[in-house]
Amino acid sequence: MKQLLIIDDEEKHRSLLARIIRSEGYDVFEAGDCASGLKKLSAKSIDVVLCDVKLPDGSGVELVPKIKEFHPDTEIILLTAFGNIADSVQAMKDGAFDYIVKGNDNDKILPLLSRAFEKVELKKRVRELEKRVGKKYSFDSIIGTSPLIVKAIELARKVAGTDANVLLTGETGTGKEVFAEAIHLASDRAGKSFVALNCSTFSKEILESELFGHKQGSFTGAIKDQKGLIEEANGGTLFLDEIGEMPLELQAKLLRVLETSEYFKIGDTKPSHSNFRLIAATNRDLKTESEEHRFRADLYFRLNVFQIELPALRERSKDIKLLTGHFVEQFSAKANRRPMKIGEHFLEKLVLYSWPGNIRELKNILERAVILADGDTLTIETLPPEIQLIHEQKSTLSAFSMASVEKLHIQKVLNHTKGNKAEAARLLEIGIATLYRKIEEYKL
């Protein structure tokens, strides 16, 4: 029930108000002075306070900031027998909801209370939404207990409290945007925007406009001024996914922003400024790319202040059971079904599979399986053929064949380099493309 406190030393007036307000279904408490009013506020979950300005032990105007300090969500309406503009202005500055003169309250008080309670309810809903969103994208939402993912989370937590640029590396589908949002929410910039852009999605011209914005008439189709994401991220975080795909010309412009916080919108002659934190992600080896002049070395060093390598799913197979349980519950609810059970052989196939598409591929396959399932249990029949046959594929290699020896050696080198494929290819003295082909062939 909505709860209200009346603080007024005139007992008859207070009792009359209480009866009127209770008749509307509100739960009403009463107090005759500031001290007893504050005591009631500490003991009860009060939504709205109706407070007289002149009280035996103080002023209602002076009481407003005291209430707001300890009960910021409580709305306060002041009542006085004499209108006073100075008091009214001060009360509103200190956070009072409204200020009305006694005698006019019969017609005004109930609609005013209704609006005050609506504001309280809105603040509660916003806080609940923020809590749910924060939980969804916080570090607590990252599932896994394997050493590699635990280490990545630990590093991300450490850097989150700083303003350092972060470079997230690893294969596609390993959850880089989830990490980026978690870092943002754990930072001092959490109250500002988190803006994300995939650099591989757009042509150079569109990517430049999306990043930097443009002025009206700067090119065909520019019918009005448009903010860029760099401006949108001011005070917050800019996440650039697949930054290795950004054209070299735009890399130079991005570098300028990182060095000076200054940039030019397309078609503008005046510089604009933006203070944002950059988190970038890539599945490429930017060090090698920069050495081979496909990525600016100066931008690479600017980005690589703090690098976090996200492990591939095959490197954290012990987490597959946890991830599967989480996603199956999620997709069961989405499909309006009771939580599906996970068959033993179904899970076994998932653990054996190499997951070239990582967590993103796992999610897609589990959603498909939930849709296809006839009963309440996920069976191997709901899996794609390549996963159903994974055991047979793995058993085709003889323990003494050259292929088996090669597979074992590549796996050892990958373990040695902690999944760094560029370094593994160097040690194996083969090209990176050959290594990727071997990984796919042997389901590593």
C-alpha cells in the first residue's frame, strides 16, 4: 500500500487530512513535530510527506534537505498558512515536490498526492530496470569457472576502475562486447552512454559519418546535421568492435581524437571535442598487422595500453555445461516452454565439438535445439549433423598416424602459446592460414 506521513502540529487539521487521504486508499501516519516525523520516516517506508512549514521544533523548509539526505526517493509537499515566495523557492531547490497554501488544499491536495506517488513509483521502476540491466551486463553475468575466463575477468575488473584504453582480443564470438559493457558499468563512466559500433559493417564513407558525424549539405543525402558516435560517447565509453577492419585513413583520424580529444565532423571547419574512454576489440593480430603495414603502428600502441585475451570456447570446455544450462533456460522461456532438461549424450556431443564460432555458435545451436525438441529433454537428434557425428569424426585418426601426431603437436604448441595463433604459427613455421585450416580439420 502507498504510505504517507503528515507532519503538522495542528491536531484537528492533521486528523482531518488523514481521514480524507485514508478514504482514497492510502496508508497514513501522523507526527506533530520534526523530531517525531524523522523517527517515523526511519521506522516506515514512507513514499510521500505532507509537512507544515511552521512546526514547534523547526521549519518544514529546513526539514526538506534533511529528509532528502536519508530518504532521497521520498517526495515532500509543504503546507503553510501564509504563502512565502522565498520559502517556496528554497524548498523547491532542496527537492520538495510542491508547496501549497492551507485553505486551498481541499481541491488541490488529492490530485497533487496522486502525481507525487506516480513520481515515486516511476523512480522505483527505473531503479529496478537499472538493477536488471546492470546485472545482465555486469561481470557477474559472465559465466565460467575455467582458469582462462577467470583470469580475463580478473584483468577486466582491475582495469575497469581506471580510464585506460582497453584492447580485447580473441576469436569472433568469444563475448568481447559483453566484457566491454561490464568494464563500462564497473567504471566511473557508468552513468554515461555506452556506444558500440562494428567497424566491419560499413563502407569507409558511412563509417566515417557514423563515427564523426556530419554537417548539413556536406555530401549528397546529408539533409541535416548528424551527431557521430564519438559525440554520443562524450563522458562515457566508445566500443569499437572489429577495429582491425577500419580503413587506414580513418585510423589516422581516430588517433587524433585519442591524442587531443579533438575531431572534425564531415563538412565542418570548427573542431569538436569529446572526452570518452575507448574499448576496442579485434580477432586479428594487430601487432603483426601493424608490422605488415595493414594497421597503423601508432594507433596500435595507443590502443594496446591494456590488452585482455578472451579464450576460445574449446579452451574452456569445462564451462560448456554451465553455459548450456544458462542458455537453455533463457531460450525455453523465450519459446514459452518449461525449462528443458539436457540429455547426457546431448551434453557429451557439445563438449566434444570444437566450436569455431565460440559462444555465439553455442547460443544459436541451443536456441535451434529448444525449438526442435518434441519432448521436455534435449537429445542429440536436435543437434546439427556435424555435431551429431563428432565422435565418429574424432575416432577416424589412428593413434599412430602422422595426422594424429601432427594434431597432438599443434595442440601442445597452442597450449604453450595460451591460444595465441600468430605465435603458434611462428613456432610451427607455418602460415597463419595453414594453422587455421589445421585447427578446423582436427577440430582443435
